[in-house]
Amino acid sequence: MKQFSEKNLPNLLMNLYGNSDEAIFFFDRDGKALMMNAAAEEIIDKDVYEQMMAGSAGAICKTCRGYMSTDELMTCDACYMSIPDIDISSFQVYFDTKGRGVIPYTGSIQTIDKESGIRCFMLRDLTQQYKTQEELNQKLMMKRVIKAQEDERKRISRELHDSVAQEMLSSLVDLRVLKYMNIDEEVLKKVQQTEGSLMRLLDDIRHLSVELRPATLDDLGLEAAFRTHFKWIEKNYGLIIHFHPELESKRYSGEIETVVYRICQEAVFNALKYAEVDELVVRLYEADGSLHLLVADEGKGFEVKNTDPQGTGLGLYSMKERAELVDGNLQIRSEIGKGTVIQLEVPVVEGGGSE
């Protein structure tokens, strides 16, 4: 390894000054700019640069939009440039940059020569950190929203199943008792009609309860929930679903199971609505530390680049959004006349991620 001595330090510091991505300014005690590096020149307009180099005290204020305090996002109270004897190791400040608008920076201001009062002002662009933080916050917020939705669906589903459906069933029992009583023929006919209506309504309530949040998903897991759902699809729409589960009754976190179930539900619904097919294939298996879902049909297909295939496209967007919540990867392959394949891959804890 090449050794460096103190005599090499000036060259190293000059290289740092000239090649740094951070904007570096030097000011005297009166706030006049002494010099700045190329990165600093890039962020300020030409007229501001000329004023600063001409020795105009406070010229930097023409591009600065204030710093963040405990009370305000942007403020100029107690300006960091106004007290030359105080060093600030880190604070957030905003600059109206050349061609990029107002940009957040983390700043530091340090005295490097107390005798002459020369200070070094350094700025590091926080744009990428802000973007990353915003994406993380959006993801966390979406997780909370979806969890709240699923919790409310579960509550309503349980209420429909345990309360409304039971009350309806009780009313049906009372009606059936009337059929064995000595009543008028017309009344009996009306009772039978009402019984039929209540039966249909009870079926609708049960289906709505399952659609909101199938109890089998929470109690027994993905395989049981899929079997129940596919059986209902076949009974009511005639769509035959060839289901191939290869999980051996493994369980996963509630969040993962919910995401996989909802994506499959949406994929099957899209095939039912748009693909014009009588059957499709669903595979559910684990491989290489990930849970895999595959939904394939040989229907009409669509252009994947078209974000609005026969509808709003919100279904596909929703599936991708849900997949991202569990760090999943959703692949959609489709061609006109050649069917559609939707494949989801979700990383799971070693050993199946069972709970």
C-alpha cells in the first residue's frame, strides 16, 4: 500500500476540494465569499456567482431559501451565516439551484482559521435520500391502508357470517315451521316464496362474507381458501380451475398469505372477465426460498405495454402494488391470441416462513 505523509496532505485536500460532489464555499468573517469549488458553481446562477466573487456580503442569500428549524420547514431567523463565531456540524438548508429548482441539502459550517475568521461551508444534496425516504413512507402507508382494509373486511365478514346470516337462518327455520301448520293455501304459497327469497339472500350474504375475507384464509391457509374460492367460481360461472397446490399445508405470515390470495383472486377475475376461456391453471408452490403463484390461461391475451387492457388497468396496478408490499416480484406475460401468464414470486423465511 502506498504511504502518504503530511507533505502530501495539501495535494490530497486540493483533490478533495476540486473533485468533491459536495458544494464547498469559503467565507470570511463578514460573510464575503472567498472561493468555491466546481460543485458549488454548478448550483448557483451566474449573477449570484458574480456577486459573490465581487465580494458582496450576503450574496448567498439570493439563492438560499432558509434552513429547517424546530418550528419551521424554511426559516431565515438566526441565519447560520450571521454568527461567525459559531460552528454548526449539521443542519438542513434549501437552495434555489440553477436549473433544478429548490433542493434540500444537509449543510455544515466550520471555522478553519480562527485568526482570520475564515469558514468553510459544505452542502450535500439530499434529493436521493428524500426520494428513498418518500418511497419508504409511501410503502409503509400503503401497508397500513391495506392492513386496515383487510381488518375491516374481516370484521364485516365475521359480522355477516356470525350475526346476519344466523338471524336469517333463524327466520328460515320459523318459516319452515309455518308450512306444517294448518294455514290457508294462499298463505302457504306466499310462505314458500318468501322462503325461497330468504334462501337466495342467505347465499348472497355467505358469498359476500367469503369475498370480503374468507375465514378459511385465516384459519386454514392459502390452499383451503383457494379451493373454496375456485369451487364457488366453478359453480357460479362454469370456469374450471385446475389447481395444483404443492405446499403440504404450510402456513406463511398473514401479510404474505393475504397478498398471494388477493393477487390470485384478481388474476382469476380478470381471466373470467376478459380472457374468454372455459378453464385455467393455478399453481402454488415453494422453490428457492420463495413462494410462487402461477395463473395461466390460453385466452384472448392482451398487449402488456397497454396499461389499459379492456378496462381501467387498475387491477394490474393493484396486483403490482400489493406484490411490492412483501418485496415480491410480479411478472405478467401475454400476447394477443396466445393467452396470459401471471407469475408471482415472494421471498419467504427459511423453512417456509410458517407461523
